[in-house]
Amino acid sequence: MFAFSSFTQKYPWAFGIIMIIGGPIIALFGQRFFPWVIAGIVSIVILMGAIVSSDVLGFHNTNMSLGISIGVAALISIFVGWLVMKTVWVAVGILGLIGGFFLGSLIYTMFLAAFATGALWAMVTFSTLCAVGGGFLSFRFAKQTVRFFTSLIGSYSFMRGLSYFFGGYPGESIIFKSLME
């Protein structure tokens, strides 16, 4: 098992606390502090993606390589977050893509619950179509997109953070794994 994956399974409360604190901030103040909020969201997504990628590529074999990969991932995520913060229209488009993806996941979860069946193609289709639609609509309706998707992402983060402590909601990896079987 990968080092980062085992960390997330061994200490889920760490991500739960981050999501419980960050979710309401994003949901309630996302529009007012939009450049900072979207820079933070993008930075966290880039950081986690870079850490997972370096873990999958086998760069977490020693403590030193783990530290170097986390340091490089942090520098990259800070730079990309700063770049996004300085280009507001790009930030609105990115928010539309990320928010659309979350909306597609939510729609797929309702589809899964309603029909008690699901397929991987359906999850990918819902998420991709909503991400592209959210990205497109973000340039046409920027204020509404920022308001809707920051509240959606913040609320979802808060709910997922609570589920780390109280359970009751399967993680995306569990849903994805069950679709692969």
C-alpha cells in the first residue's frame, strides 16, 4: 500500500478537521474572498494531486524522498495558487470546472441511490458533462457561478469532514471500487 494512502486511511480525522473548518469558510465567504478561496482550493487540489502522483510513482520509499516530494508539491501548489489568484477570469473558469465536477458527482450519487445500480461510465459521464457545463457557464454567469459553486464545494467539504467522524457516507474510492467490480 502506498504511504500516502495508508496515512489517509490511518488518520482520516486529519482531513476531517481540515474539511470541517474549511468547508463553512468556503461556503459562507467564498464570494466575498473569491480570489483567496479559489487560490486555496486550487492549491489544495494541486498539492494532493502531486503528493498522490509522487506516491504512485514510488517517490515515498524513504523519509527523505517523502519530504522532498511534499516540499516540491507544496512549492508547485503555492505557485499555481498565486497564478490563479492573479488571473480572476481563469479562476472563475477553474471554479466552474471543479464545481461542475462536484455537481456531477452529486447527481451521479442520486442516480445511484434512485436506481440501486451504477456503472463507471455513468459516473464519468455525469462528472465530465457537469464539469464542462460548469466551466462554460462560469464565463457567461460569473457571479452566479461563484456564489453557487463556492457554497456547493464548501457544504460538500463540511459534510465529508463530518462523515470522517460519524461515518454513514461511503468515500469516493469505495464507490469507484464497487463500480469496477
